[in-house]
Amino acid sequence: MHKAKHYKNKKETDKEIKERILKLAESGDYGIFPPPMDAQVALNELCRFFLGDDWYTITMSNKQVNTEIVYEIESKYKKVNRKR
């Protein structure tokens, strides 16, 4: 079985990251400001970035999945934050 690549395995340039993120945001001209992004889209992208494309859950409710995502990210990265 082939596992999806995690963000750490993908070599993206800053330009490629910006283009990918802008595709997730709302279209339109916002001048010097970044375009708005729906909160659920943003959380889903953070989940993909920090937990990987292969992360999944069996929870049915979006709000419950959001709780799991936040818990998993904070649990996984709590040591990183304590080093500061």
C-alpha cells in the first residue's frame, strides 16, 4: 500500500506554497491584503499540513472532527512549543 506524502517529504518553493494556498482562498481582488479563506477550509489545510494526507477519522460531525484535528496537532507538536 502506498502512503500519501506528508508535507515534510514534499519540496515546495515559497512561490508554490503561496499559489496552492491562494487556490484555497476566495477569488477576487483584495488589493494588498490576502484574500479571505473559509475557516473550515483553513483547518482542513492545517490538518493536511501537520497530520498528513493519510490522516483520517471515523467521526461523523465536522465539529467533532475539528476537535480531533486540534487535539492531534497540539498533542503531536506540544514538545516543539515547549522548546521556545
